[in-house]
Amino acid sequence: MGRRLLQSDRNASLLIDVLRSCVAERKFELLDFVIMPDHVHLLMTLPDAMTIEKALQLVKGRFSYRLKRELGYLGEVWQHGFSEKRADTDESIAKYRQYIAQNPVKAGLAETPDEYPYCYGYLAKRKARRG
């Protein structure tokens, strides 16, 4: 992404809404995520009919469309391409979850992962508190 397009609550919340809609439609399962001001980390499980390219095209396309339509954004949203790493063992999944959780801490955006509002852990705990 490069620019700090996701640093606003409005834009980060919109991306979270896009992710939720994809999960609700069973496009993929989202195991973990963090939305940083200028990039995103997603840990996902894909159904057999879905490739990583299709899944990210779906997320990027929906977010771009809604950002432009709902919020009037006129510029380019995403950089071309993405980087992919496979996690095919419980150990590697745990390693990536830890990496994702620590991203906002390492960037100085939160003292602990639980304080950062644009990540899976924070939102799951908030949902659990509501009942």
C-alpha cells in the first residue's frame, strides 16, 4: 500500500467490514489479521475453490469500490501484488499469529496487542465482553 491510507478509523473500519462480509459469505475463513496504517496482514484458510489471488482480489476490489463510492476517495488504493507465506502446521500458524499480534506493538501504535483496535484479538475480546 505504501501510503498511510488505513490510519484513519473510518478507513480501517471499512476494511474490517469488507473482511467480515467476505467471511459471512464463506469466501474464506479469517484466522487472524491486523490493519496497520500502510499495510495489512491476513491469516486465512481458503476453501478448495478459492485461490489466494482470488481472495485478495475480492478484498482489495470491495474495499477500493466502497472507499471510492462511500467515502469519495479518488486515488489509487492498493499497490500491485502481495506477498504470501504458507502456514501449514499448528506451529507455523502460531508463529504467524504472534507476528501479526506484535506488528502494532513493534510499530509503536500500542503497548500491547490487546490495545490495538484494528486487529482480530481486540475485536474478538470486545465482542466477548458484549456477550
